[in-house]
Amino acid sequence: MPKYGYYGSTNILYRLAHENQDYGRIIGVWLTILPYVMFLEPEDIQLVLASTKHTHKVFFYKLLDNFLGKGLITRDTETWRVHRRILQPAFHLHILEKFTNTFAEHADHLMKEFLKKNNQEINIAPFINDSVYNILSETVLGINQMDRRTNGMIDDLPFRKGQIMLLYRMVRPWLLIEWIYRLTKHGREEEKQRKDLFDTCFKMMEEKRKLLRNNTPAPDHEVKKKKKTSLLEYMVEMKEKNSCFSDEDIVEECCTFMLAGQDSVGTATAMTLFLLANNPEWQNKCIEEIDQIFNGNSRLPTMNDLKEMRCLEMCIKESLRLYPSVPIIARTLGEDVKIGKHVIPAGCSVLICPYSTHRLPQYFPDPEAFKPERFNAENSEKRHPYAYIPFSAGPRNCIGNKFAMLEMKCIISAILRRCQLQSIPGKEEVRPKFRMTIRAQGGLWVKVVARDQTSKSTAV
């Protein structure tokens, strides 16, 4: 039975990806003092993720409550079902279309920052993370970084100042006892972080409520037609129609969207750009596709434009296959599960590792290679639906997966319209490290070269 002592070590992901060769489709593992059964095969994963019987999260998700609150990521099953039903309409494509201009405007601003670095070598990760943070601030909270009336608020928001201490606690088992942890320096700091986050969201919520106070909430059937300034505004309106959705619930969901959306989308976007820089043939295909869509016009992209970016979408999906933003998913079994001759009893903690499953050679030959053609229509149709799960899958999948894909397409296409990215000798390799999400140790370095293009970017 393999044992993994340090949850965040840089080689743990590689080891997990290759354990099936030694131990088979079911693996017992220890993460510090916590035992898990790990499923690697898509058909076994489907038994867990596709079932409504296994939607309960494992113990360590509770450690996120101190920081995230009880949002969709950490909610118990019954409350999660209620909140998911309330929030799902906000992520319908008709609503997300209202956000495309916001995505595109911030992406255009980011592209201009890249142009300032023409012929320079840069670590793209912090640039991308800043842009994603600004997009979330506007789409979730309604704070526009480019609006002079509100841009000063961005720097004061606490969503970038906190630090999730889950891993710190997991490798120090005595700190898993809540009252002991709260007596420590880190426990007190985390409590202060949570208070700052919640106070900020309460303040923003009250401001939205004042704006809406004199307006009649839209009927449910008109939600898809009405333009939303932010998800916070949508939730404030939904509270008026759902007595089970409280102010505290709104605040906790806002914190979840702001915190969970930063690292995941930021990492995925930066990884894709880095991989395109190191695979110029695919970067050129994306540039050709983008040029055909815009035909020299400097306008911002529409939803239809983003749908036409099929080559770019394949590249994003291949990047997420190689480096899924959240490389490990965990569930508690709600009933016995039979895998071949083995019965895994109810109550067991199950570990699912997309990073490993995405590298099974029977589904992804030459798994370490960047091959976006894996995700053309023909190849995708032939593959098991649970062989590729970057946003999890089943009833408890990521509610924001379409939001994230549109956001990534906007950012990457904006950069490629005006810039070409080149690899840097000696810095072509990704060295993944795992905290709560995958990050690149040492950064993601590329050389930015302005494209020879006469059209100018739309002013923002």
C-alpha cells in the first residue's frame, strides 16, 4: 500500500500517475494519517461521480470552511442541492453571454500589457492571474478595475491576501482538531482572513441591495433575458424568491466563486499559453483560426466568435488534460460500490486523480505529449466520457465550467491577435507543484513578440 507523506511534494502527481502500472485499478493510499481508496479507471470513476449516492465530500474539505465558508465546494449534500438549484440559472449560456464583453475588455487590457513587454522574456503567470482576478471582481462583485469610480477598491479587496492553510494542517495532524488549531498563530490569522472576506462581501451585498430596493425583482422566466451586472446582484434577487437562501449563504458563495476561480482559471490559461509557445505549430493554427474569424477587424469578440474558436478550444482542453487545475477529487461513498471482485464499503473515502486518469495510455496514447487533436469531434466521441474530467463530472461537477472556458478563450485569443509567444531555451519544461491547485514551480516563462499586424486594438 503506497504511502504519501507530504501532500504538496512536487513528485507526488507523477507518482500517482504511474501507480496503476504497479498496483492495478484500485489503490489504497495514505495521505499523511488519512487512508483513501484511489480509483483510476474511467468506468470506476463513473460509478462514483455519476451517482447521486456519492455526492458527500470527504473530511479535508471541511478544513476549507474556515476560509471559503460553506459554499458549493464544501456544502453538505442536502444544502448543496438547494444552492445548486438556485445558482444554476446564473450560469446558463444566455446569462454568460452578458459577461463576454467584460471578459473581452479585460483581455484586451492584458494584451496591451503584453505588448509593453515586446521582445522581452516574462513569467506570464502573474499577468494572467491579475487579469483573472479583475474579471472575477467585476463579474462576481460588480467592481470594475477599469472604472475610475471603483478601481481603487480592487487593491483593498482581501481575496488575494489570504492563504488557505489546509495543507499546513494535514501534515500536522494535531492541528486537525479545530479548537487546537484556533489557538495557533495560523489559526488566528485564518480567522482574521475569513472575517475580512466576509465583511467585504456583506458590504458589497448591502450596496447591491440598495440599488435594487426600488426595483421589482424579475420573474423567474425572465432571468435569462435580463442583463446582470454581477453574480452578486443575481443572488441578491434570488434571495427574495427563496427563503432558504440567506445573506450568509450569498456571502459564502461569493467568497467561493472569488477564491476558487482565481487559481484554477489563472493556472489553466497560463499553462495553455505556455504550451502554445512551446508548440509553435499549434500556436500558428490558433492564430490562423483567430485571424479568419476577425479578418483584420479590431472589434471585441462575440459569443459566436468564441464558439468558432474550435482549434483554440482543443488546445485548452489538451492543456487541462496535462495539467488539470484541480488534480485531485475526493468523495465519501454513500453506499457499497463493487469494482470487479472487490466491494468498497459505504463510508470509505475515495480519491480520484484526474492528473493520473488523464495519462492512461489506453485512452491517451503518448500521454505526456501535447496533442490537441485528441479533442477533435471524432476522437472525443470514441473516448470514455469519464476519461477526461478537468471540471469533475456528474451532478457535483464544477458549476462554472462554461464560464471558465469562455473566459480562457477571451484571454488567449486577445493575446494571440497581437502577440506571438516563443519558448525560452532551458525553460521549456513545466515543473508542477500541488497545493490546492496545480501551479508551475519557477513560473511559466516565454518571450513576447508583437505580431506584424496593422489593425489596432479596440480602446478600452
